[in-house]
Amino acid sequence: MTGQGSSKKSGAKSNDKGRSDLVVVANRLPVDFTTDEDGHVEWHRSPGGLVTALEPVTREAEGAWVGWSGAPDVEHEPFEADGMLLVPVTLSRSDIERYYEGFANDTLWPLYHDVISPPTYHRQWWDAYRRVNRRFAEAAAAQAAPGAVVWVHDYQLQLVPAMLRELRPDLRIGFFDHIPFPAVELFQQLPWRTQIVEGMLGADLIGFQRGGDASNFVRSVRRLTKHTTRGPIITVADADGKPGRHVRAAAFPISIDSQHFDELARTPEVQARAKEIRADLGNPKVMMLGVDRLDYTKGIRHRIKAYGELLQDGRLDVEHCTLVQVASPSRENVGAYQDLREHVEGLVGRINGEFGELGHSAIHYLHHSYPAEEMAALYLAADVMLVTSLRDGMNLVAKEYIAARSDEQGVLVLSEFTGAADELAPGPLLVNPHDIDGMKDIIVTAARMEPREQRRRMRRLRRKVMADDVAKWSQSFLGVLTAMPPRTSHV
Ligand code: F6P
């Protein structure tokens, strides 16, 4: 869906619906904005996983979604899209550099992913993070009806719960961390570790992908604050050190719209496209697939290295086997991402140069994003799906692959270091991506797996993924949050 016009000055549709009983707060709005040469702003829906998860509940509650437009300096009145009120938060170029590219994606992201890349600690970035978090909190506070539920998302907005509670003690506040929460031994590197923990503790309920993330958080609370903990319950001490309200920290593993992917992959168009993809690749015996944002956490280099060595060793050959690697562009202004792109593209070039033949590329490298239909066709075409993240909160690609395979064929190779591995084992072939020799053996096992064994594993995986979908995830989080005792002081 696309919307037109509406920069602030050109007369945007304004919020004529009053305040909302459910407010979602996330770094990005579920739409992307573009500005043409005349300064007219256009928006297009950007259907990511979070949108799929939250759109139905938000729409049903006539709720609002507070977030950034994805472009610098866009000032826009709240507007309606698909039954939700979208409330844009403006970020300047400097906010984007310091808050989004800096603190969120060059400090927190690497730190929370076990310092795979060294985090950068800059005080100016921290100041911008606090400033922008306050802007989000104020926008949410202005939008929420008395006693409303506000659901804040992810590492970009960890200070929002406490800021919001200060502004609006009447609200019920939930926070969900979509990425891993690190061990306290790593987390304590962060100069502002205590402020972050206190920020999150503004929520009544804090959700994580894995039980391990929730216990890492609770350990950080114990180590870094004066609050007390008992299992998943944290008793927050007030200013005088007296025990006050309770906060719950627990795992709510996120999922996908499984039925949608399943149905998409059954359509004749997608099935035909899958055949066409295989034909375009020269109908290899084994098509392997990697689908990732081009991010150093995804283990793309490790995967390609293992694959290259298998060609070198002669255990795989380009006549019968090919690897398709989709690497969608991401955070391209951040140095570590630029370095990764250079590395990956250099590696792909070397392997293709060395092992490719006319009509048989070793690796088909695609630095693009694709619509869901094309993704479903790729999943359906692939005999082996390689998910080899070095650290990953969940990894929804693994679940999409499973949902697309109603034919009960295909093998999922899955890193032990994903949230998905906690949930899906023993269906996938689990790998440690740091162990290149081990990963090579697993890739060969996957490439040779008999259809019967593929079916046995895929059936088990599908039972799980089709039952535990994203609607169940949001219902279960909101169910726990709304069952908590209501706040008393209304503004
Ligand atoms: O995994 C965390 C996450 O923020 C997702 O919610 C999002 O899809 C992805 O990273 C990309 O983030 P962005 O392009 O907004 O930096």
C-alpha cells in the first residue's frame, strides 16, 4: 500500500482519533518514506516481521505505532494506514549518525552479539541515544490513552520504558528485546550499563528471545543495581531503597506468519518460479541457499569459506552443486558493514574465479532485497538452507524456509548460536560455525541426505513452526502484560 503527499507543511492528515489504548513503539514505522524533488513525501508499506506480528492486534485495538520514517529530517503529522495511526518521530542527519548508526549499531549491536566486531564507545553517541529515546517516550506518552498498554521494541529504545513511566505512571509498559542480551561479563564493558538496565526496568514485562537472554538480564540486574531478584521477578527498589513494584523478565520466542509463507509457497506462480530458478542455475543436483542481511553476525564468511574448501577438497563440485547467497544491503554507513562487504565480495570473487566454469558458477551472490514471493520461490528451490550465524537473537529465515516446505523436503543447517536452534532442535542439522571442519562435514551430510530422512526432519520442524506463529507470540506477550495488575494513578 502506498500513500501520498503529506509533509507537515503540505497539510497532512492529522490525528483526529484521540489517544490510543494500545501503542507500539519501535525504531522504524511499518512504512518507508521517500521525498520527491518538489519536497512531496510519499510512503510505502514495508512489511517486515514486526509489522506482520503487530499489525493485526494494533489494528483491532485501533492502536497507534510510534516510529522513525527511515529518512532524515522528515516532519510528518500522524496519519492513518491500514487501520493504524502512524506517529512519525523525526530524526535529523546527526541523530541518524549518532543514535542509529552510532550507538545502536556500532555500540550496542556488536556488544550484544558477543563482541564479534569491537563495539565503539562514544559519549556523544550516548547523549544522542538518550535524546532520541526521550523523543520516542514523549511521542508515546502523548499518544497513549489513560491506562493504555504501550509495547516498546528493541535495543534502539531501551531507555524508553523508564522515561515513559516517569511521564505516565498510569501506563502498562511492555518491552521486547529482539536481539540477544549478553552475559554480564561482556555487558559490563558498556560505560552506561546501569542506565540501560534501569531504562528497561521501567517496563512491567520484559521479553527476550531465549531463556538464556532473560537470565543474562537478571544477572546484570543483580550485579549492577540494588534491586532484588527472585527467579524471573525483579523487585525494583524505590529512591529510598525500599522494595517497590515487580518486573517480570521472561522468554517469548518470536515467530513468523507461518500460514502466509506456507500458502505463498503453494501458489502455482511461486512453484513455477522455483522451477525456473533451478533451471536458470543449470538444474544442479544440490542447490544450497544462504539468505541474510549483510551483517557480520550472520557468519556469511565462515559459510563461504567452508563451501570453498569443500570445492577445493573435491567433496563438492560445481557441476552438481551451487550456492546462492542473498545478502541484502544493511547499515551501509557503518564501517564494520563496509569492511564485511569488501571481505565477502573478495571471497566470492576468489572462489568463483578459482572453481567456476562456463555455465557453472560456484556461488551466485546477490546483493539485493527481494519480495516475499521471490523468497518463497528461493526457499522452495533450495535443497539445503544454510543459517550459520555467529550469534542471532532468533533468525526468522530458518522459520520461513520451514514454512515454505509443505513438500517436506529440504535440509536446514542451523547454527547453535541462534535462538531458533533452542526452539527447533533436533530437526535441523546443528553446526558450530567457528568449527570450519565440523561445518564442512555437516554441509556434506546435508547435501547427501536421503529424501526419507529429509521428510522425517522437516515434518517435525513444520509441526513446531506452523503451530507457534507470530500471532501466538504477540498474543502471549500481550496476554501476560495485560493480566498484570492495573496502575492506579491516571494522568
Ligand atoms: O534484528 C534486529 C533488527 O532491528 C530487526 O528488527 C530489523 O529487521 C533488522 O534488525 C534491521 O534493522 P535496521 O535496518 O532497522 O537497522
